[in-house]
Amino acid sequence: QVQLAESGGGLVQPGGSLRLSCAASGIIFSTDVMGWHRQAPGKQRELVATISSGGSINYADAVKGRFTISRDNAKNLVYLQLSSLKPEDTAVYYCYLRRIVGVGFWGQGTQVTVSS
């Protein structure tokens, strides 16, 4: 029903920036919440940020003030601007879409590596 394709990951030095993009295709509803999760090696997947179509945003405490999520409803795109990156931000970042009924869809993930 929904396909999510991430792009924009890569290797960046501590303190640097990256912008991740996610293109959603298929059946998208105005009530769908989109966002990003991440999974570091040996750790559980964790929420990074979510955004509703109306612009309601939530961030994990670990990224507040450093990451910015945005959404283009007309194009079914969601972005994550990563700034002031730290080595502990190294992870696979997954795009996520959640229906109002709770069903969720995931992208394949994009690797972000923060290292000098």
C-alpha cells in the first residue's frame, strides 16, 4: 500500500550536517503521520522525530535543537535536517509512516556515519 524510499545518508565529520529525504508513494492519507526512526549497532530502533500533515512535530530528547523535520504534503515528501552531528548519531535512519489506525510502514533505511 505504501512504499517509502530514503536518500541522503553518508559519512560526515562530527559537527557536520546532512539532509535526509523520504519519498512516499502509494495510498497516502491526510491523517498519516510520517517520521524518522534510527537504529544504531547493537541497539533497539528508536524514534527520532514525527510530523503530522498539519505540522504537529515531536522530537526525541537526544536530537532536540539539532535535528529538524519537515514535510511537503503535496509531494508526499518528508525531510530530516541533521545538524551538529555527534558520533552517537551514527545509525541506520528509517523513514516511517503510520496510519491513524496504527498500521505502520517502513523504508529500507539509509546509513548515517559520524566520524572523523
